[in-house]
Amino acid sequence: MHQAAYRTLGLDYVYVPFAITTERLEQAVHGMRALGIRGFGVSMPFKQQVIPWLDALEPTAAKIGAVNTIVNDDGHLTGHNTDWTGALRALEEALGSDGLRGRPTLLVGAGGAARAVAFGLVRAGADLTIANRTASKAEQLAEDVGASAARGFDALPHGVPEVIVQATSAGMSGSPTPTVVPASMLREGMTVMDIVYQPRETQLIRDAARAGARTVHGWRMLLHQAARQFELYTGRSAPLDVMDAALRESR
Ligand code: ATR
């Protein structure tokens, strides 16, 4: 995605993967400064671990407590989080900008990925309830973001939600659990997003489509979080179509 975007805009950038370890993380960050590397994308499990080595955090990344993007301004490293932006933009494609405001929204999951999405949903004004297999984690996350928590799907404070965002690892290739959202919950007129992008069509997305709900695939979030990274690294708007085509080609 990144390479295709650079090529299209004629930018003299290159995006390459590095395999590092927790033991070498601090050195890697100093190396980034020393080499004048413009930016880093950070994947699990380094999204929290990298924070002590940075000079500043963008305020929402600080609240989320996780960084997936580092921008290097002449040796000054700022940590950002584009996961929440990606989730929000993907939902706004379906609902329109400001389309989440006031909407009863159910977030399923309370892990690292769910945490970023929860901040995005609250920021967008959604009327958010969080449910998770381990209820105490849902309650903690709800408290952190200013949302409600539900114990199970039968006790949702707003009844049937208009938007459901699935942010657990269930449904991911290799996961023993195909889906955690009962198909009986899905209705016509709902918007259902699964942040799982591998496989492209999860069980939940299939169930939601069958129920007549509007679906938002996890790869739209993947695309939009990368587009936001591109903007942070280059200061240019991302050529979304080009990045989308590159993403489709790679799958
Ligand atoms: P990530 O960084 O991908 O979010 P994580 O922090 O380990 O990974 O969080 C995984 C999330 O998926 C959690 O909400 C987890 O529920 P628990 O908090 O109860 O562990 C959820 N999850 C994973 N497998 C699940 C399953 N089979 N059923 C229900 N929830 C599941």
C-alpha cells in the first residue's frame, strides 16, 4: 500500500519491514533517529513497549496507551495511533461523516485493538456499550473511555444496537472460534463491522449480509489506518484508490 502510494505521487520514500525483538527495541528507536528514518509503523507486541523511547505522544495515542506509528521530525519522535482513525473512517464510509453521533453502538471485545476502536467510537459521539468474554475487562475499558459495559448480549442498556463493531480475534484465520456475535442479533438496517481482515469474508460478515445488514470489512480499517500513516509520514493526502488496489492485489 505504502510503496504503491509513493510511486503514484513520485515521492522518494521506501517502506520496508524490519524484524526486531523486545531486547533490541530501544536500540532500534535510537537507530531510527541516527539514520534519519522519517517514520516507523509499529506492530504487536511493540505498540505499548515502544512508548518509553519516544519524545512525545499525540494526545489520543496517549489516552489509548498504544502507538502504531512514529514520526521523526529531525530526531524528535512522536507516537501516533492510526488504528482508531482507520476504524472511524471505515465506519464513516458506510454511515457518512458524523454518522455515528448518538447511535446506539455495541463494541465486542476489550483487548488492545478494541481499546483503540473504543476511543474512536466515543470521539465520534457514538452511544457506546462494550461487551467482552471477560466482563471485568469490558467494565474497565468502558470506564476508561466513558461508555457503558454489558454483561452478555441479552442485557444491552439500549436494546438492539444500530451499529456493531466486532473487535475480538474470533473469526481470524487460525482462531478456533468462528464468530462471537450470534447471527440472531443481526438485523436489516444495522451496520456491522468486523475488524478481522484475514479472511476477507469472516463468518460475521457473511451472517450480517445474510441478515440484510450493512457490512464493513476489516480490510477497510486496514486501508484507512495505512492511509492516515501515509499522511503523517508525507504530509500529503493519501491516494486511497491506489492503496486499495495494492491491498487487493496483495491478498
Ligand atoms: P488484540 O490486541 O488483537 O486486541 P488481545 O488484547 O489479546 O488482542 O484481545 C483479544 C480480544 O479478543 C479480547 O477481548 C478477548 O476476550 P477476553 O478479554 O475475554 O480474553 C477476545 N477473544 C479472543 N478469543 C475469543 C473467543 N474465543 N471468544 C470470545 N472472545 C475472544
